[in-house]
Amino acid sequence: MNTSQQQIPIHYTPDDHHNRPPPPVNQGGRLRRHHSAHYYMHRVKESLTTRVSKLICSVFLSLLFIVGLITFILWLSLRPHRPRFHINEFSIPSLAQDNGFASAQATFNVTARNPNLNIGIYYDTMHITLYYQNQNIGGEPFLVPFYQEPKNSTILSDTLSGTKLVVDEARWAQFVAARMHGLVSFRLEVATAIRFKVAGWESKKHKMHANCEIGVGPDGLLIASYRVPKCPVYFT
């Protein structure tokens, strides 16, 4: 029978340090290494460089964010909004008469509103055109060029009659037939060119059209529900 061998502990005196065996290795089989001062200085320097780089990047990104935010706010406040148009009044007084075409005239009252807070609008001469079933039945150049202050309204009011309103017996018969159904529909177009003004800067000209749908009752007056919607505005 084999028996396990027992190791006898060996004790060394302080004078026997030359005879001591080398220190044991760690579990990984490698000796512990002690880094030099140069190594630690390099690590500290590398750490400081990384921190400074991160700080510079943070400052740059913060400045970029602030500049972008300011630019966005200025864009929102200075972004021009197109004018707004509303029909206030429209009437063809003689529409209640079957043979009223001889004295036919159309009276309109339209509001042009500049909704911008800090932006003015220059208008060229306006052209007013009245349509029935998408056919031109009259119109005229309206107003001389003018400037509209921010948050300001201008009333466009006039009467189309005579050569400005082309209505014959056949056309009037169509009006009367539609009147029997309680509604005669027209479309009033306002066409002009506008420029926006911000402080000392002016934009280029933009051709603008406002199309106002009009509904007239048997009495020749504008139906109340057509006063509420604003007229669609588009540029060409």
C-alpha cells in the first residue's frame, strides 16, 4: 500500500535569505510586474488629454446647440406668412328681378390682412376678376401699389358695372335659374405681386392669387356662411 508523503516544514533564519527559494508565481503563471514612473506619467498624461478632448467636444456641441436654437427661434419669428383675404360683403342687387341684367352690377368688399408681426408687405396693382362657372364675367385693375404695415388690414371695396361686368340675357337667365334653387355661386379672384420687407431687407416679388368663393341668395346678397372661411391664397 502506498502512503502519501508528508512534507516537513522548513524554517529559515534571517541569515539564510540567500538560500530561500524564489517567491511563488500567481495563478496565471506570471510574475507580478511593477511599472515604472514613466509608465504612470504616460497614463496620467493620456487621461488628461482624454478629459480635455471631451471638454472641448462638450463645449463645441453646446455652442452648436445654442446657435441652432437661436436660429430656429429667429426663423419662426421672421418667417413670412402669406396675406389673408376674407369676403365681407358681396351683392348683385338686381338679381331679384328676372330682367335685371340691364342694370346689373356687382358690389364687393374684401379684407386683405397682413398677419406678420415684424414683416411688412408691398403690393403691386391688384387685378380683381369675377367668375361664374369658371368663366370671366368682369373685372378691373384695383388700387395703386401700396405698402401694408405688419398686423394691419386693408379694405378692398368697389363696384363692377357697365363694361366692367359682362352680363347678357343668356347669362342672366343662368343666374335666375340658379336663384330658383336658393344659391348663385361666383368666384372673386384677387391677383397681384407682393414683396416682403423685414427691417431693411426686401424679398423678391412673388405673384399671388386669392380665390374667394361666393354664394349669393335669392335676394342678391351674400349668404352669411361665406363670410367665415378665409380665401385660399397661392403663389405662382
